[in-house]
Amino acid sequence: MKKQKSSFTLIELLVVIAIIAILSAILLPALVAVRAKAYQISCVNNQKQIHYALSSYSSDFNDRMILRSIPLKNSSGTIISEAGGGWWDTILYNQKYFGNTTLSRNGKNNKILLCPSPKSFDRFKTTVGGSYRFTQTAGAYWLASTGNEYPLLTKFKPTCAWMGENDEILGDGGVLEPSCSNPSASFNYASFARHHNGSGNYIFIGGNVGFVPFRRIIQGSDIMWKK
């Protein structure tokens, strides 16, 4: 007699499907967490490169901090365009602080400026500064319109936040509040990105770059802006 070919019964098939579903339910959250952690680490690496570029610029210009934008003046010294001299990211790229790459805001030639998190990358790939924006202190945005001198890097404590992750689409890269120079300024909570498990990565004057829980930004006496 010929042996009958073995085949799955309906019950066996359902058992296999159930096992696959259970394994997926167990493993999927872990995979999501691993991917999120990878995004966070990559974002920190971006910010380290940005900090190096910002610090190198300051070192080359007598400790002056780069402005958010460089104003353009007419022959009499009157500012005719707040950003006519270029935005900060364009200046750093053009002066080769990010190597020989030419800046194009297309998500390809500006990846250093983009957090890889899906919440940030596509949203900010064409904006000035990409995913990152200065604090009120470091951006010194008011100086671009008043013509004052660039702020000195040595004026601020190493623990003062220099740049954070963007959470608003602004054509000029925007500014975060408050600042180390004016710690009593009101918070603009909407500006703080929470792309990494409800929190974000920040660059500090002293060179530290890392993850900052959102609650640390808005609560307690140890608010990082006041250090």
C-alpha cells in the first residue's frame, strides 16, 4: 500500500498562525524600541558634528558665535535684509565646516542637519537648519536685526543649551526659549521637539550632546537653561 502524504490539518495550521501572532506581538515592540534607539543615537552623532562645526567657526572668529542669520547692509550701514548675508547652515557649509559637501535642502546633501526619526526627517528636510534650531542665547537672533556684535562663546557656561531639536516648521530655523542670558524668559513649549520617546536631544556649549527628558526642561529648579 502507498503511504498517504502527510499534510497540515486545519487545527495545526491555526496553531502555527497563533504562534506566529504571539511571537510577533512579543518581538514587534522590541524591534520598534531598537529602531527608536538607533534614531536617537544617529541624531546625537549629527549634533556632535554640528557642535564641532559651530565651535570651529567660533575658534576661527575670535570666539564669536555664529548668528542665526547674517544681515545685509547698504553703503550707509543700514540693514536692508536680515538674512541677506546667509543663514547659519549655509555659512557653515560654504566655509567647509562640514567638509566639501555643498548644501542642498533636499534630504540628501543636508543629512547632518536631519534627525533620522520619521517624525522629523521628512518634515524638516527642506527647512533652514533642518531638524535643529538654536536656543535664544546661541542664535542671538535679535543681533541680526540690531547690528550688534556677535556674542562671545566664552560668555556662556558650558552647561548652557546651544541647540535643540526643532518641532515647528519655520522658514528661518526659528529660536527656542528661554535662554541662559535671559533665563526668566517665558517658555515656548511648542518649540521643543519630542521625537525620541517624548523627549529630545540637545547640544550644550561645553560640547556635551545628549538626550534630555522633556520634564527636565519645564519642571524643577534644575532647569538646564538656568545653569
